[in-house]
Amino acid sequence: MTDTTSFWASWELFRDAALAGTFAGAILGALGVYVLIRRMVFLSAALSQAASLGVAAAFWAQVQGAPPWLATPTLGALGGTLLATALAGIPVRSGRRDGLLGAIYLVGAAGTLAIGTKIVQELQDIESLLFGSGVAVLPEDFQIIAWLALVLGLVQLWLHRGLLHVSLDRDGARVQRLPVRFLDFVLVLSLATAVSVSTRLLGALPVFAFMVLPALAALDLAQNPQQALVLSALFGAAAGLGGYWLAFAASLPVGAAQTLIAALLVAVVRVARVVGERALAWQAHRAHALLEHQAHEHGPDCGHESVTHGDHFDYLVDGHLHHPHDGHCDDHGTQ
């Protein structure tokens, strides 16, 4: 059987994990549009690492005897992202915001590695927190990410116009008396929740990739921000599901495969855009040249070489044979 056939034949074995990646990719992809528009890429990276630190801390707390119902990985991830969000909101001098976010990212990554050395249980492997395994998703975990995607999707449908307005023109939103602080709170809470839950299931690497790469491709392709939200969600879902197929076919880690699929989408969209722009430019050039040639009067002294073509003369223009008659020119092909 081909890899694709084998993949679908084994679907029941990892259906929950694959669909969890699909839903996470979709919601993180949509939220990623705001991340790029607001230039919050460093914040998203810091949140993903803070979430992984929260997960590792919860596992370590369980090892130390904390009640499992209190030190759950999901609560740990949520606590890590909320703490990182609060720290990122501390006022700092102009130009030092990126430094603060970088510090949060580094502390999250280093703390995850440090705590990971104290975790010995196989399912709590630190590499899965950082790079994503995405293969041990329990049915209850899948239900959490499915409900989260539904709730955040409905929030997006309800508030996307206001969120986009605030993201694109904050001063204009204030002039129009939009609830700017409320919309900021909704966006940050949505990011923190989506990042914490997704990092718990997939790992920090694919979560960060889902927040950046699908939105990058969508903004390249879309004609307006609303289209970008839809396209980014679709691209994120495709990367989430396609990553499982690539991991299955090429024996790669799921998180790395999802990131590679998302990066491939960016490359395909970027190449398609460049090719399309050049094709449109060439067509415009040809149309302009044809108009010029239509207005040009060919003759013995027009500056173009005359070429015998059958029973008449054509004039060679940019490699094309132009035949003037009845006030216009026909293109008789190339020489």
C-alpha cells in the first residue's frame, strides 16, 4: 500500500491526535493573523515556551507529591501563559519590549529543560514538550481542544471586525468609541488559552509555527484581513493534519513535520504570488506594447526591419511579425 493508503487505513489508531492537531492549527492560525498584524511574534514565542514550562512544572509537582487534580498539565500550561502575559504587560522603556519578551522566552526554555532532567516518566519526556509528539492525545484531551476551537471560533465570528479594527488602526478605533481594552483582553486571553492547551497536547514548536506560518501565507494571498483570517485557519488546519501524514510517511517527529508543512505552504504561496505578479506585469506590458504598435505607422522609414512573409511584407517588432493593414496591425507570430 502507498503511504497515503496506509495512513488512512491506520486512521482509527491516531484519529484523536490528528484531529486535535487540525483543530489547534485552525484556531492558532486564525489568531496568528492578529499576532502578525500587531507585530507580536516575540510574544507568541514567549507564550509557547512559558506554557511548556508550566506543563513541566506541573509534572514535577506531581512527582513531588502534589495532588494530580491540582497540578494538572493543562492548568500548569495556562498558569505559565497567564504569568508570561502579565510579565509582558509590565511597562518598560521604549525599545526594551523585545528584550523583556526574549527574557521570558529564554527563562521558559531553560526552565523546561532544567525541570525536564528531574522528570523520569516516559510520557513526560521533555522533548515532547519542546518539539511536540502529538501521538498520545487522550479522548478527553481531544474533547478539550475541540470545545476550545468551537468557543474561540464563535468569539472570532462575533468580534473579528472589532479585533481587526483595533489591530489595524488603534487610534481610529478609539475615535469610533470601540471598547479597545476589552478587545485587547479578549485577544490576549484567547491567545493564552489556545497556546496553553495546544502546547500541552502538541508541544511548543508546532504551536509557535501555527501562530506564525499559516498567517504569513494567508496575508500574502488574501485581498483583505477577513479573507486572511479564513485562509490562515484553513492553512493551519492543513498543516496540523498534513503534519501527521508526513510524520507517518517519513518517520518524522509530528511537531517537526507539522512545522515543515506550514513552512511549505508559505513557500508555495510566496512563489505563486511572485509568478502571478510577473505574469500580470508581462500581460500589461504586452497590452501596452500592442497599443503602441497599433498607433505606430509602419513604412520604409519607420525604424523596423521589413520581412517578406508570403505575399506581403511584415515588420519585425520585439521578435514578432506585425502586418499593418486597414488601420491596425495583425500579429503574424515570431521569427
